[in-house]
Amino acid sequence: MLAHMPWAVETDGAEGRLRQIEAVTDTALAHLSVEELLQELLNRVCDALDADTATVLLVDADGQQLLATASCGIEEEVHQGFRVPIGEGFAGKIAAERKPLVLEHIDPDTVVNPLLWDKGLVSLAGVPLLAEGELIGVLHVGTLRARTFTDEDVRLLRLVADRIALAAKTRILQAERAAASALQRSLLPGRLPDVSGLEFCSRYVPGEDVGVSGDWYDAFTLPSGWLCIAIGDVVGKGLPAATVMSRMRTATRSYALEASDPADVLSRLDRHMRHFEPDSMATIAYAMWEPSLERMHLSLAGHLAPVLAVPGEESTMPEVPVDPPIGAGFPTYHRRTTIIDIPYGTTVCFYTDGLVERRDRPLDDGLRLLRQHVRAGPAQATCARVLSGLVGNRPATDDIAVLAMRRQDLHDVRRTELELDAVPESLAELRTALRRWLPTVGASEDDVSDLLVAAGEAAANVIEHAYGPGGGKYTVCSDYRDGEVRITISDTGTWRSPRGAHRGRGTELMRQLCDEVSVLHHDGAGTDVYLAKRLHGADSQ
């Protein structure tokens, strides 16, 4: 009978109660959060229906359970985070059938929530919360005395539920958009890594009226000196896509520490996503740059290839096999890695499909236009030229991520400088920076090994002797000239005499590994340690 009841409330008493409910949906409450708004609505529901309790349970993110979100008169439901599986108990049955339900007697056979009968409730009436046909949750009211909820009561409850469902959905969507946007902003690198011999520039442009999507990019270095680049797009929109994106980014970084081949990293990521995010799919381009920056190892999972611009040549998209997206295809698919030479001065531009795809033109035309705007030159100028040429003054219809990098010319990387805290932990950072810079100026593996040990000994002396408990900083200036590398480690402290016997072996080791070593003390105002070594590959360089 309830399914065929008219929605109009004809009695004066019912109209008055309805106006009382409508009063809480005015603009004065626009500032309230979802929970605050629901609480205010439930207080009015109890007054209008002369009920002792009123509760809203909202569908959880998985759509399998109802979560007690707001309550009046039985707040324990919310405090204890009570959940009801859809299809079970009083509220679960309402959600599953999407129809009102009235109970004149409550016991363990009719409800699954012990709080209801522990509270002493005798009668219950509940209706589904529906917004544009979508199940949002359930609203139910209860009394501590025997009561028969009339058809008029149920009609009024359904009208109230319509208002609550609409208000709740609007606020939930607003909260999800804000959360997704904040999550996405927090995951995009605020600062790209400082890599000697490489320039970076990135742009992220949100699409107009499409909500937050799953576009992302990342750039990070490994302890080995390798540089990792990732850019991808998770299928979907809103908070779910942003959440998957965050998990995917974290997993990619974790596997990057374990695997030295991009295809291996993506294979592990694919297994991870299939197990933990079985309903998700994403494209990704993942690259690893050798410490020398001479070569880039690249694997593509359903993603478009980057554009390469070598000085004096036309921009191209390298011939790289495109493997299935993450979460698609056969789990045992053998993914592939391509090694690409990166000469001095080369610009590489990674991007997501929102940059080149348009409804009114073929994808190939967008890619051709992109190649025309990517030229060898500074990364900052590349990003500006690409966005100007492919977006212009038109709002983006989809999210766009662009990550450009340029391997600097040899004359631009001959000198590098680093400032570090004089603590033992800085030695790892020093070694990583030198391991990355030395190959860019032609150092062989033996050269790199010798200079890492020598510079490490010099820095360790600064850490041990230059400063007291207050600590300090030291700088490392590295310079390449005429086939020779000169490294200067400088501090501003006052050196203390070595403590204990058999000290000073570090200086002896530095002299064995370098062609020249000198130490200059500045009368209590700091010390400079000079290391010089001619590179074995200097002639070819």
C-alpha cells in the first residue's frame, strides 16, 4: 500500500510540520558540514513527528553497508560507528528494497542493531534516502512507547527524506571534490628534484567542469643516483580516482627501490593493482635515467610516448612498444623496456592525453601539433610553448599534466655546488650527488669510485673536527676543466685536534686516490680541502 500512497500532505497539521522541516533547508545553513546539517535536520524531524529518536545511515564507499552518520536521541549509534549490511535488519532491508518499512514491535528477529532494543524503542518507521534514483542511505525514527505510524506519518517522512537526501548528496559531493582536489595537490611534487645536468619544468591544468581526475606525475632520485620519472592517468573521476592515484604513486615509488628495470617496476605495479584495486585501470609512462644522463630506460603501459627534441633535428616520438595499461590485459604479460640515447641539449616532454585529445580532431593531429611545439631548449620555455600552442585561451576539457626536462649542454654542467649539514647523515646525500654528476663530465667507474671515497673522507673530517655540539654546514664545489675534476670541501668552523692514536689515515687515503690534495686553514675561520684528479676518460671527452 505504501508504494501507491500520494505524496501530497493534505491536513493542516501535516502542512505545518512540513513547513517546520523545510525551515532547516534554507540558505542560513549553507555553511554547515554534512554531519552538522544532518544533525539539525534530525532534531527537527523528532519535533515534527513527536519521535524519541531519529537516525540517518549513509551508504559507505563500497556500497555494501550503511554507516550511522547522524542521530538524535540515540547518539551511541554514531559514536560506536555502527554499520548495517545492506539487506539485513530493519535499515538494511529498507535500503535493499528501497521502500518504506514500519515496525510496531522491535526484537532481535526484526533489527540487527542491539542498541535499538537496549534503548527501549518499541516502534520504528523508516524510508530510503534517494537522490536522482541513487540510494544515499536510510532515515528512520523511533518511539519509546507503542505507536502506530500512520500513512500520513510515512508520507511526511518520505518528503523529509527527499530533502535530506538532496542536501546530503550535495554536501557529500562538495566534500568529496574538496578532498579529491586537496589529495591531488598534495601528491603532485611541490618541488622537482635537483639533478646536476638536468633542467625540469612541470605544469598541471585541471579540466573545466570535469571534477578532479586521476592525472599525476612524479620525479624522484634513488640512492644509486638513478632518476625516476612517472606520469599517468587513472581511469575515473573524483575522490575514488584520486585515491587510487595516491596508492599507485606510493606503490610505484616502493617498487622503484626494489627493481632496476622499468618493465619490472610496472609488472610489479600491475600485480599490486590487480590484487588491491581490482576494479581500477590506469596508464603510465615510467622512465629511469642513468646517473650519467646519457640514456633513458622507458616502459609504457597504455600511455602515449614522450616527445624528444635533439638539437639540430626534428622533434620525434621514439619507437617504443606500448604494453597494456595497468590492470588490463593478461596478468602474465611480458612488459618491455626500451633504452633511448639522450645527447647533450636534448629536451624530453612527457604528458597526459588531455593535452592532445580533442573531440573535434583526430589524435594524430594533436600529436603532430605537440611535436611542432617541442623543441630543444630550456624546459621552462618548452612548457610555456606547449601550453600556449595546444591550449591557448580555451579552457581545458580534461586534466592536463606536462613534465619537461632538458639535458644541459656540457659547458652548463662543468660546475656544481652543494650545501650540507655537518652531520653523518649528509655523507649519503654527498655520495649520491657526486655519483650523479661525475659521469656527466666523463668520469669512468674507477674515477667515480676514487672520488667518492676521497670526498667522503674529506667531508667526514669536517663533520668530526670542524664544529662543536652546535653543528654547522659545509659546502662541496665540484668543477670540471681540461680533463680534470677539482672538488673543494669548505667549512666555517674551528678544527679540533684529532683525538686518539693512529688518526690522520683519511688524509693519506685521499692522497692515494687523487692526483693532488691540499688543506688550507683560515686562522679559525674555516678550512678548505682541495682534491684534484685527472679523469681516465678525459682524452675521449
